Amino acid sequence: MLFIVNWTALPEVRETAAERFLQNGGAPPDGVRLLGRWHGIGSIRGFAVCECSEIGPIARWAHEWADLFTLDVVPAMTDEQLGKVLAEAAGR
């Protein structure tokens, strides 16, 4: 499954968040494949797109950062996947 992970941090944790990121590059745990990550310029927010076959590993990753960031993790679909769902709904 694909997931979009949005994060936002408060300014008072900026240095702590930067140090933790520099320690391991924000690497996801085993079971989560990071497809891409983007950071907002001049802010402590951004998003990542990742893939995993079960929810446990991505929940662990979110928990590792939950003391510094507000995280929003949502399942995602590609255009192709959504197209199939829409075509089935339309009876095509």
C-alpha cells in the first residue's frame, strides 16, 4: 500500500528535530520503502510518500517522531488505481 505522510513541527523543537534527522537521515524502519520526501522551505513541515505491505511498520515510524511532529498518515492511490475504481463504479 502507498501512504502519504505529512508532518509539521513547532519552532521550539527545530534543533532537536534537526539533530535526530542528522543521526539517521530519518530512515524508515524495515518494512517501509521511502519513495520520496519533500521539505517545505523556511518551515518545519513536509511530506513523504512511502510503501509498505502492512500498517505496523509505518505506525512504528510515525511513533518514533511523534514527540517532535504532528503526523498525518493517509493511504494513497495512484492515478491507475483510482481509474480502475472509478471505471468499476461507472460499470465500465
